[in-house]
Amino acid sequence: MEPDASTSATGNAPPPSGLRPLLHKTSRTFALSIPLLPEPLQTEVGVAYLLFRIIDTFEDAVRWAPGRRAQALGLFAQRMKSDDPSDFQELASQWLADPPLEHAGYLELLARTPEVIEWQRHLRPAAADQLRRHVVRSARGMMAVVERIDDQGALQLMTLQDLRDYCYVVAGIVGEMLTELFLLQSPSLKPVAGELRARAVEFGEALQLVNILKDSQADGAEKRSYLPVHAGLAEVFSLARADLRRAIEYTELLRTNGADRGLVAFNALNLRLAIATLPLLHERGPGAKLTRLQVAGMAADVMKAVTSDGVLFPERP
């Protein structure tokens, strides 16, 4: 299927080549899946990923006290609404003078924050507004998360609802933003907009739950425990499986209602990787992950299914 006529860029979005070096230094999965998207959506989602990665870096800033993390998140949210990108040059210098962590890719991203903000401001106006609004919402939600860190620098979620609230802040909001960008890209999806929006948060939650289960040991080493005290591991796996099923429904809605094939492939690949990872985590525990060969094979399978109208999800959670 050819992209809708409306998918042509209406702003001066930077070419994908301007984003890919940063994506590869800051992401694994999304550096693989974002290039599947048609333009201008590919650039919009790439810029969005980098903005969310910046605020994630503040939330995870192991070298900063909770108050410093909250301050950085608050200032970022405030400056996102400013018309002067030079505001971010001073902030970036302050962040790097006392780095929040040691990841080289994330530090380079912080240094290039003014450039990323400039990219965001040159997107299609409707897309730029979606990025601004949802990144600010997420940053403010993260402020509440870091304020829960105790005097020993530890974060412990207590209930399953705490976990879901956290997933909403860091991933559900992303699902909502992506849905609005998809609707902007493909007007053919308008009749099912309500159905997509009803599943968007669960899609984001599904991917985040798989990441939390995978990274639980590494997070624990940095005094973060997102697995709730008052919920068993079986409950978290059950919630993840239910969310993955809703995410499949979301992707099938895209496919059957005229979305661009690349848009379908982006969602299907991210979802297929999560579906395949979850049973590995159940069998082998935290840290289990797919091999590069398995990931490459899955990407090839998704593209074949999308181009030949084959089965997108041969395995169900």
C-alpha cells in the first residue's frame, strides 16, 4: 500500500540520517524499528524517542540526588514550552558539568539536546505539538516517581497499581502520543481512532513490563525495584500477557484499516520481540534476551508478513 498523500512533510524536518547516529548510540530495538516507518512519521518518532530518552536519563540519574533529578525534569518540562532553544544550551552545559550517569551515548544526547529541540520545533506543527505535550506530561509524572526515592536512594514500588501507574508515566503516555502521530500520518485510521486510543496505553504498558522483568536485576543493583512488594511475579507476567494480546489487536487494527505497511511493521516488530522475550524471562529469569540472529530473523519475518499479507503473529502470548 502506498503512503497516503497527506504523509508528505509540511515542515522542514531533518532527514533521518541526522537522527540515526544518536538512535544507534541510545537505543537497540528502536534503532532497528524506527527506520521502517514512512516519512515524515519516521523523523517525528525518532525525535520523540530522543526526547523521551533525555527525560528517562534524568529519572535514572544514579549520580544525582532525587531532588536534582526532579529539578532537571521540571526545568526540561518548563523549557519545552519556551520559544528560545538557546535555553537548552545553558542547561546542557550544567548537566554535563556534573554528569547524571556514565553512559556515553546518553551523555552525547544530553550535549546535543539543543539540536534535538530544534528538530522538534521544525516538525509538522501538529506533530511538534503532540511531542511537546506528551513529553511534558511524562516529565512531570517522572518527577513524582523520583520523589518517592527514600533517604538511602532506593525506590520500591508496593502494589500492582503502583506498577501500572509507573508504566503509564514512562510508556503509556508514549503509546498515546504515538497513536496521535499515527492518526496524523494515516487519515484512513480515523474510523477506528477510538479503538486505537482504547488500546494505546496497554500497548505501552506491555513493552514496559517486559523491560522491567528483563532488567529487574540490573535495576536492583542501582536500588530501583519496580516489581511490587504486594504482588507476585505471576501477576506481573499475567498482566504482561494480557497487555500483549491487546497490543496485537491494536496492530491488527492498523493493518486492516489502511495504515502504511511500514507503520504496521514498526508496531509488529516491537511487539513480536516482546512476545518472544516474555517466555524466555519466565523460563530463565531476569537478563534473558533474544540473540542478534533471532532479532534479525524476526525482523525479516515481519517484513515478509507485511509485504505478502501473511500472518503477523504466529505465536500468541
